[in-house]
Amino acid sequence: MLHFFMLFILFTSLFSAEVKQYRWANGESYLTFLENHKLPLKTLYYNLDKDDQFLTKEMISGVKYQILSSSDGEIEQLLLPINSKLQIHIYKKNDAYEFEAIPIKSITKKEALTLKITSSLNYSIVKETGSKKLARVLESAFKNSLNFKRDLRSGDKMVMLYEQSYRLGDKFAMPVLKAALIEMKGKKHHIYLNESDDNFYNERGSRVENFLLSAPVKGARISSYFTKRRYHPILKRWKAHLGVDYAARRGTPIHAAGDGKVIYASNAGSYGNLVKIRHSGSYETRYAHMKSFRKGIRRGKRVKKGQIIGYIGTTGRSTGPHLHFELRKNGRAINPLKVVKISSKKLYGKVRKKFLRMRKEYDKNMDYHLKRMTKYKRVPKLTRECYFNNI
Ligand SMILES: [Zn+2]
């Protein structure tokens, strides 16, 4: 593959091939995209295996993608990011188009933001950084433990430590909040990301977020975890698993993970018998490969958390009885185990010790910024030469 990219740098300089960046339009599907660009639907969609076909459904509006065209306007290469880890690469080889899923190359920087709040938290952050995403991650991390609307005053202070990824010179994907401190009415409130389970805890090691959902299968073993990309050692290809698999005997009841409304209960090809439930807060859960639906479970039906909606099976593209469980927020697949109750709310033992050590480091860092009220540095645009060399 590397060899191939080297070739294109040469091309770029010799034949003045052009790389252009676009934004994925709202409502655009991968298939209409292929049609609009006169790309072959058969090789780039219908002949793909089911996993790759699934990936093409993950394109999200607003995502920046790149096209490398030859001087006569023909598409030579395409890069379509489908999540923060994986992208679709379409390229021409011997006059035919090829499809592959490959890792996204990005660089991650540790950044900090220190602020004296002048109006709402959201407004203050966006004004200083220009980033709505930073405001969103901070607000959502404190959502269940603090009431900013009621308690925040002008003059209060905050520090957040986070990691930001950059792809092809631009900010890319959501920033990952590592630790934050908010001083309200002279009192400091902290949260820290615990790396071992990806959840936020306070200074005492108690989880600050509420569990939104309960596990959909009682006492079942998790046979496959959520991942935005993994390398399949046998197929020698990159794949994603955008859900969690619970292995259980055929006929085991499946429960609604939260209160909501059934928006789909029917067969869906490789998903097999599929139920989709819409919950509040733009969350949606999906339950795939069911043997059958519970009587009365159909589109439009309201369900309660814990209510049985169907039974474990192996319909669709499945190798054995299991539930493929997905959680989506605003249409994007996220790790269900981040919001499903699986463990206690407090850290114990070794995990707690490790957490407290990490907390010390973060505290030192945040106190440093708070004392100096470090000015936020906007990162200058990084250069974007030789795109296809540096994906
Ligand atoms: Zn699965």
C-alpha cells in the first residue's frame, strides 16, 4: 500500500493531479454519491461483503472527505472517513476501481483550556476557542453532577485538559476530555476520565454519570466488544464492530435497555430480525439477529426499561445465537458499555489506586493553569501538502 501512495506523490507533481476537500452533504447516501460521480456501483458496493457494505452506511453529514482527480477530471482516489478511526479508500488500479477500509492517520495533541467565565459556560468556551465541540464535551461530562444554569456566576473559573486529533491539518473528531475543574462560588469541582472503563469519576473515585441504560440480556457473556476499527488477522483486513455482542442460548429474553419508542421491528437483511428503539436525548438502541419479536412489539409501541421485546436467535448474518446490540447518539454508533450499567459506581482496589495516581498528575497540571490563568492558544492551521502520502 505504501508503495502505491508513493506513486501518487509523483503523479501529483508530474501530472498536476488535484486534491480537493469537500463536506459530506446532509442526507447524501454512499450509493447516490457513487452515482453522482459516475463510479461503478457493482464493484464499489454490490460486490462488497456485508461488513464493508455496513461501513458505507456510516457516512455522516458534515464530514470532510478528499478526492484526488487526474488533470482530465477523472477520480483517481477517494478518502471517506466513516468514524474517528477508519476510512474508506477508493482507488484506481489497472483502470479499475478498488475498495478498501484503512485506518485513519491522525495526530493527537494534548491541549488545555483555562477560562474565566463571563456569561454562560457554552458561550464563554465557544467565544474563546471557536469550538462548539469543546463546550459540548465539558457540559455533558458534568451534566449529572453540577447545575451550571443555576449555580454558575460570572467570574467563576474552569480548566479542562483534553486531547484533540488532527487529520490532514484540520481538527478531527470529538475532543477527548481527560480532566476538568470548575470553581463555582469559590468551591472546586473535579472530574477525571478513568481510562480503564472510559467513564468520568469525581475526586473520590465515584462515578459522576448516571447509567442511562440497563443490559439487554441478563447475565450473558459479552463475546465481542465495540471497536471503531480492528484488524482481522485471518481476512487480513480492517473492520469495525459498532456494537456489543451478548452470547446466550436461543430463546433467551431480550430486554429494552431503556424507556423509549419502537421505531423499527422487522427483518433487515444482514441484521436479521431487528428492533430499533428511540430514547430521549437523541439515543437509539438496536437489537439484531433476534429469533422472534415479542407479541405486540411493533413500530410505534412505547416500551419501558427492562421490558421483554424479543428472543435471542441467529437470524441474518450471524454465526451462532447472540444479540448484536448497538447504541447510537445522533445517528453515530457509540460504545454501549459507556452508558450501560455493568459495574458498581465506585472504584476499588488496584483500579482505584491507579486512578488516584493519575488524579494527582491531572490536579498538578490543572492547578498550574488555574494559578497562571494560561491564555488559550489557537492552533495555527497545519500544512496540508501531499494529502495522500499522509493519510
Ligand atoms: Zn455484533
